[in-house]
Amino acid sequence: MRRRRFLSTVATAGSASVAGCGGLVGGTGTKRSFDPPPVLQNRPNAVYYPTFSEGMTVVDVQKTQGYACTLAYTYPLRFWLIAGTHTTPVDASGAMHLMAVVWHVRTRQVVPDVGLTYHLKRHGKTFDVDSPWPMLAQPMGWHYGDNVEFPGEGEYDVTVHVGPPSAKRIGPLADAPSDLSFDFTLDYSESAVDSIPWQELPKRAGTRGAVPHANAEHVPTSAVPTKADLPGSPLGTGTSGDAEFVVTVLDDATRFGGTTRQSYLAVSPRSPYDRYLLPRMKLAAVIDGTAHSLAQTLDSELGPHYGSALDDDPGSAAVRVDTPPQIVRHEGYETAWIEMTAFSV
């Protein structure tokens, strides 16, 4: 994995201060027109409006074996690594922020549970292999991304390798291939990157909220089902660390590996405002004093969720967050979903 440059300071949490001025910028091809404000020194421990919102350029969409992948890029961006409850900021360096999203074509379910690598080639020779981070960004939603460098302008071949799934998959998603490859041609130039529009958010930066998803044609969003669209009988809704958790109970657990005499408890976490999926957590449901580990599962009806088969229908449950989402965050998410307490429904 390539060396990364870390930001020299980490802002503290709290109420937000605002920097920068507004207006659409970019689109002129002038080098270094992208000059976002610095990280806010005081931010809420919640999802907040970042200092700016950026566009992106979609390179292409490729399909194979029932799955699809889109490759897109934007300016090099700062982001935060997560290890347990510790955050480490990474500087915005390189030529661009390269992003890939993989989904199941028939169900349009975005898959967040695979290992993914970029193989960057020029003139038939590989010059870099990168393992991009599993990330969440307000405009892009769920993606695999990293800041990458190129040896010069011109045409490049980018192969995206997708490894086997790590989460349990149900129904149409159950027969996931153990290996997928998608091939793209990327024509890199500084002016193309620099022409991507971006906008500062001086009045909203640091306040609670989120910028809208940058809808890309033919690419599904990473939003989970609404509470009304989830199957089963709703048990309740809880919050923890500024995430919302919808808990539902299905009366037949056979589809999930249980028996007809068992019910299935499903916990569906999502981000506020945009309902983005929140994978890579460790959850447990405590029912009548007994803790049940909830397995990360991908289902076309429930979406990405955490679930367990139970012998009896629970009248109530306490949901315990043992590990917060181990996903890299772009600005606006890095202070949310860190300290997460249990809740009851």
C-alpha cells in the first residue's frame, strides 16, 4: 500500500466555526482553481455540512457476471481513517481522487463487503497497484476510493479487481463470484480534473446536515430501504452516535439459514439525511438478558443489515454497538459514529 501524507493537525469536536466564501468555482481549466477552506476547528460530533461540495466525472460503467462497476474521479480530497474509535486524517495529495462503486445488476444493490484493488497501467506496463479504502462521502455515498498519482498526462488502462464477499449474502445475491475484473480507459489531464465544478458552503459549513447525493446516470445510490419499505413487523427505531437504527422482525427465518419455527431479527443502520448504508460494524442484540451476535448480511429486500435467527419473537430488545462503522470518512462524516452507545426498542 502506498505511503500517504497525513494532515498535520486534527480539529477538535464541538460547535462549528466557518471559513471561506461561497459561489461556484472551477470549469475554467485554470490550474489550482480548487482551493478549499481548511478543516473546521470546531465540529459537532455528528454529521455536518462540509466546507465545500465537489462534483465528479464518471469514466465509464462496465458489467460482468451479473455485477457492474463504475469508475469516477474528482479532485484529490482529504479524508479520515478509522481504527476502532481512533481517527487519523489523510492529506489531499495526488492527481485525483479515484472512486469505484460495485453493485448487483438485477437488484441494483450496492455491495460494501468486498476487497478491491486498482491496477494502473500505461503502455501495457503496470506502474501502480492500489488497495483503495472503503469510504463514505456525502456527494458520492458508498465507494472504494483513494488519492492517486499519475506519471504524466495521457491515456491509462485501469483494471478494478473485486475479491470474494465477506458478509453473508441472501437470495439473488447468494451466488456471488469469488473474483471479478472490470477494465476501463481513463484519459487523464490536469485541465480535465481542474474543470470539475465545486462549491464552498460558508453559511452551512459545520452545521448539522448533509449535501445531496450527486446522482450519476445508471449508478444506484447506496441508500438503504426506508422504514416503510423494510419487510417484517417493525420493533422500533433507535439512535446512536447520530446514526439511525431501524429494527424489524420477520416471522420466518428459513431464508436466512434458520428454521420455520424461528423468527429473524434484522437491524438496519443508516446515516441521517441521506440514508446511506453503514457497514463494517459489530452489533449484538440483548433479549431477556441474553446477547445475540448480529451477522452482517446483504439481502435484496432488507439491504445491508445485521441479523440473527431467534427462537421466539422478541417483544423488545437492546441493541449494543461493540464496534462503530470501520469505514473511511470524507469531510462531514468523520466526527459521527465514533462513540456509540446501546439503545432499546
